[in-house]
Amino acid sequence: MKRLLMVASCIIGLIWIGSCSSDKYNFDDLPRAVKSFFTISNAELNINEEIVFNNLSEDATSYIWDFGDGTTSTEQNPKKVYSSPGLYTIKLKAVGAGGTGNYAQDITVVDPNAVIETDNELYFIEYSAELIRKLSLIPGSELETVVSMAGKEGHGMTYDEVNEKIYYCDFESSNNGKIIRMNLDGSNMEVLLSGLGSPYGVALNHAEGKMYIADGNNVSRANLDGTGFEKQFITIAGGAMRAIGFSKKTNQIFFYEVNEEYMYVAKSDGTGVEQLIEGAYGYGMFVDDVNSKIYYDDRNNAGLMSANLDGTNPVKIASFSGNRGGSGMAIDYDENKIYWSETNLGNVKRANLDGTEVETVRSGLSNPRGMFIKH
């Protein structure tokens, strides 16, 4: 009997030990996790004005604020004054028994009295969509349609800043190409010239009241209103003109001839025609009188080139993806950036004037071409 009792007591002891090992941990006893969050009371965030931060964190006992300008605070609901405009990242770290919570928010503080000197706008042709488009160069701006050019095939376009007019080349019909002029909003569209061969580009000489047109194997000339047309102002036998520019600084015309692959230069009266750059094959150029440079599309080099106005020191400053680009070029002198089109890839790109810091401004476009910037 004593043996049986001893066995039974051992069994009971084993059962009691097992029941202790199955106890559950009580998570309800843990402190709540800390949540970090804040809002801003101000409707406008201006320099030299107090900005109030509303701390909506939960289960925290202390706070560390970082205002993005090198200053901090440990107050629960701090106030802050910025003396300089800019983008600032506000960070709040909330600390409590349940751990640490972090929250960050970007704010833009502005100077309400600042004067924007220019709202520069980039205009360009979207060839396959038959549109003229524009884009404000203020960051974050949306692309806008200026006007439909349905039934027209535009390659070159330039801006008459004196009279605030767009000049547009239409080569829709062989031997019936046109030069069209309109207001900046696309209104008051008028045909200045018709019966042209293949007008690919147009350049303006305000001092003499003339326009020059890259037109088939000719450089044609007319008055700015289309009168006084001279079809064979400059002729290159067997040539094919594809781009044209004018320098107010040197009073010279620059033009591309793509069959023999030369860039030419001539005086404003059409005399003194000379080959300037050999082996250059392209469809776009920009004459930069400010920096005494010419920028041009050279598809033999698959890139954007720059040279002095006398043709010396030609340098490739950017590569063209797919060997097709530069049918439109323009310079934003406020930012010292050059813009150009990548026609086959549907991009508009820009870079510093030396070709550094290349970036895509817009993609997914329908064959962008001739362009200008309204300053």
C-alpha cells in the first residue's frame, strides 16, 4: 500500500509541474506603442511669420523636433519663424514607455513679397499630334496645348519677341509649303507665304525686317509680313536645307545643308557664302549670341554639338539616344540651360550649356520638334 501511495504522489507531482510550464504571457500588461504625428495651423507659410505646430502624438512623454534648418525644440507644441524661403523637412520624434514614434513632413516657406522676374515658357511642336504645346519653366507646371495645327506638318518654329508672334513652318504639301504667323495663344493665324518647296526652318532679322527660310535647295528671304519674297536668295545646287539661324551679333545667316553635310554661313544680304563646318548632318540649330556660340544637331556624331560662331572648336556636349534628336533647341538664359528634343523617343531634355547635368523635362510626347523659349 505504501508503495502505491508513493507512486501516486509522484504522478501528481509530475502533473503539477507540467501545468506550470503552460502558462501564457500577458501582452495586455505592455505599454501602448507610441505614435508620432503633427499638423500645422497656418494657412500660408511665409518667411518672418510664426508657424504653429500642433503635436497630435499619442502615448509619448517627451518630444524632439528638427525644423530642417539646423534648429530643434523639445517643446510639445513649438512655434517657429523662418527667415529664408525654401523647402524644409520637419521631423518629430515622440518618446514614451512604449517606444519611439517618428514622423516627417516637407513644407515650403515662401517670401510673399518676392518678385518673379520672368515666367519663362517653352513652346514646341508635337508633330504627330499636330499641336503646338507650351510648358512654364516654373517647377511643377503642367503641359498646355496652345493650338491645334491639324492638317499641317510643322518642323521649324521661331518667336518674334518684338511683336510677340509665332512663325511656324508647314511643309504639309510638296511645293506648297507655308510660313504661318499667329499670336502666342494661337489666335489670329495667317498664312504669310505659300508655294514653298520644303520649309524646315525660319529665322528672323528684326534690324532689317527680314525672315530667312530653309526651303529645299534654297535659303529664301522675305519681309517679316511675307511681302518681298525672294525664293532663290541663296541657292546650293543639289542641296537640302534643314535648319537655319541668324546672329544679331555678327549679322550672319547660318544654315544646314544635309546632302553634302555642311553647315554654311553667309552675310545678311546673302553674299559671302562659305562652308563653316564640314561633315555636320542635322535638322536643328540655335545661335547663341550671348555666349558667341552655335549649338547644332549632328547625327553623324549622334549628339548635340557646340562651336564658336566662326566654326572653330566644335565639341560634342551631349549624346542623342537612338541617334535622333535636336530638331528643336532653345536656351533659358535665366537658368543657363539648353533644351532640345529627342524626336524619335518623344522626349524634351535639358542640360547646362556645357552639356553637364542632363535631365528629361518631359517624356511620352508625340515626336517633339522645333521650339523656342519666351522670356
